[in-house]
Amino acid sequence: MKVSASFLSSYYVEDDIMKLNETDVDFIHVDVMDGKFVPNKTLPFRSMKNIYKYTSKRLDVHLMVAKPKKLIKKYAQLNTEFLTIHVELDEDIQSLIDLIHNYGIKCGLAIKPDTPIEALDPYLDQIEMVLFMSVEPGAGGQSFIPETLIKIKEFKKKMKEKKLNIIVNVDGGINLENCKKLRQADILVSGSCIINSDNFQETITKLRGGKNE
Ligand code: DX5
Ligand code: ZN
């Protein structure tokens, strides 16, 4: 189990990143919003880029944007492990997956709570990760949607049948209680649970299930 720390709801991003540097967190989850695909908007890349020079952690970039092409090019220049776009986009998903792969970066597809997992079918043999949204994308600090657990279970079953090995990443509303039900996942994104805690490392270790795997 790996942990990807997000800080969408935090104003003192640099401070939080410095504190995360002192932990063994696996990734920094970067939420990028355009005010179109989701109502909120994040800072432009030129500011975001400065923020990420404060860390040497690999980035898990979540693009909640309607037109990701230009941002893929930009975020591909950072220390990026995953570049994730939404499967719901009204765009040529295939060419965006290819673009991400052309940069030698792992491609993730994010899926909103109400989108059935069948939407992922055309891309399953090409992507490295699925980001299951367990809240509506757009804001940190929301409550976990329990139906996500059923979706992940069905997806895992499908992966087994198809003999595919896709990383399962879960994003939104994860806390020290519901993380116990998410042992089937490979990565848990956590914003408020880590950032609002007194001891980041302790929380990260607990989210992993108490042990560093
Ligand atoms: C939701 C974002 C999440 C969010 C997670 O749109 O994609 O990454 O920051 O924050 P918490 O853990 O507070 O739900
Ligand atoms: Zn996210």
C-alpha cells in the first residue's frame, strides 16, 4: 500500500510540502483544476511549478481539466510518476494516453463516482493506473462515497479475469477508519486526513495499515 499526499484545501502549501519531505510518503498528489471541468481553479502552471521545486518526491498529477493536452506537456517536465486524465472528457482519450506515454510517463484514468467502470473498457490494455474518485472531484475535505468500494471490487474482479495488472488509486474522503476497507487498493490519496493531523508520518503509516510495504 502506498500513500499519495494531496493538499488541495491548504493555503500554506510550501510549509506542508516541506513537512511531507520529512516523511516517507510515496507521492505528492497534485490536483489541477481549470474552473470548467470542475468549478474550482488552481494556480497557473508557472506558479505550481515553483511549488513543486520544494520536493524531490515523485508527483501523482490529477488533471481535472476539460482540455488537458497543453498541461500534459507542462506537467511531463516535472518529476512526474503518473499523469491522470478523466475518462469522462469530451476529447480523444486515446491520443491523450499516447501523448502521456510519449513522455515516458505512466498514464492514469480517473473515474467520477457516477461513471460506470465500463467507461474504462476501451483503454484497459493501455493504462497503468485507475484513479477511483470517492468524492465528486473539485474539493478536498468531502465525505467518502461508500459505493466506491463496490466499484473497486468489480474492477478487481474484471482485472483478474482479463489477467491485467492496473494500479488502483483511490482519491477523496479517505480517513483512518475507511482506509481499513481499502486494502484492495494500491495507492490511497489523502489530503485533509494527513494535512490536518499533528503528525504527518504517523498518519501516513496508519493509512498504509500500520506497516511500510
Ligand atoms: C478532490 C481531489 C482530491 C482531494 C483529496 O477533487 O481530487 O485529491 O484533494 O482531499 P481529501 O483527502 O481531503 O478528500
Ligand atoms: Zn485528486
